[in-house]
Amino acid sequence: MTRRHLQIVVCAAGPAADVTQLITTATQQSWTTAVTATPSALEFIDIEAIERLTGHPVRSTYRSSPGARRSLPAADALIVAPATYNSVNKIALGIADNYAMTTVAELIGRQVPTVVVPFVNAALAVRAPFQRAVADLRDERVRIFLGTDDGWEPHQPGSGSSRRRAFPWAAALEAATPMTSGVPARSTDQG
Ligand SMILES: Cc1cc2nc3c(=O)[nH]c(=O)nc-3n(C[C@H](O)[C@H](O)[C@H](O)COP(=O)(O)O)c2cc1C
């Protein structure tokens, strides 16, 4: 059976704890899923719950689980969510200093449809490096889910906990789905 595969990359921000919502919704829509976490994000997520839902080990390093393949997984779409200020800036600059960033760099380079959903406060979002990063990634055809059109704006500093509940997991998946329409579904073959 061929099913589309969604690669999810989580960064170290509060909504990472709720990535199971995205996995569940995607699975209901016949995606297979796998999660890669930045090293800092490991503190934020329930690894066992994610592995139970995805059926794949959570990857964070090149050798995070015995027997796991070193190569990057085939993916029909990539969602980076929540994307931190730190990781958005790194992705735009092409910095690949951990397995998650290497995964993102390579999948964007392979032109895998990519949606990035930042979770940043307004004080960080106005910084010139972040503004440049968003513009540069959009130039690379990465969908940055941020702004009035997306109904997803940076939050006021200190309000992250309450904003976490509004994180647009389903909307991110909806944004990724039409981007894959020209991509042939393929057999799942992830390590
Ligand atoms: C409890 C906690 C909450 C955080 N929330 C956010 C956040 O909402 N957005 C953000 O950009 N960084 C947040 N940070 C800071 C990031 O975790 C930090 O910049 C980290 O280096 C990001 O690593 P990563 O981008 O590799 O995941 C938070 C840190 C902590 C400890």
C-alpha cells in the first residue's frame, strides 16, 4: 500500500508537547508520520507516546536508536512545528548543527513541500534576523505559517503558555496537503 509520509520536526517550545495532535490528525488522513526532534526539544516531548503513535523511533541524533538507518527518511512533506526563533534563523542560514537541522536543510534542498510554523513572541519576531529569515525561506518556497492571512501571529512575551493551546496543528497540515498534490505517493521506507 502506498501512503504519503509526513516528516515532522519539533523544536524546543511549549507546543512541542502537543505534537501528538498533529500525528493523530495526519494518521486519520492516511499519512504515515515520523518525528525528529532538536536536542533541546527532547525535554518538551513525550517520546514514548510519539513512538507509539508513529511506529517510528524519535530521531534526534544520527545514532539515536539501535538499528536505525543513518540515511534521511523519504518524505512527501515536512512540517517544522513548533519552530523556535533559534531554529527558524538557523534553517534560513543553512546551519546544520544537529540531526534535525540537517534533515530540514536536506529536505528543503530536495524540494520536499515544507511548512514551518514559528512559535515566537513579538519581541523576537520583530528582530531583523528573524524577519530576514522568514523572507529568505519564503524565497525558497518554504511555506512560513505566520501572519494575518494565516491567522497566526507572534504572541506577547509571557503569554506563550496560554497561546500554546491555539497552536495551529490542523491548519499546518492543511497547508502542507495541497503542496504535495504533484508529488507521487510512495511506499513508506523510513529508517
Ligand atoms: C520552557 C521554555 C520555553 C521556551 N519557549 C520558547 C518559545 O516559545 N519560542 C522560542 O523560540 N524559544 C523558546 N524557548 C527557547 C528555546 O528553547 C531555545 O532558544 C533553544 O535553544 C531552541 O533550541 P532549538 O531551536 O534547537 O529547538 C523556550 C525555552 C524554554 C526553557
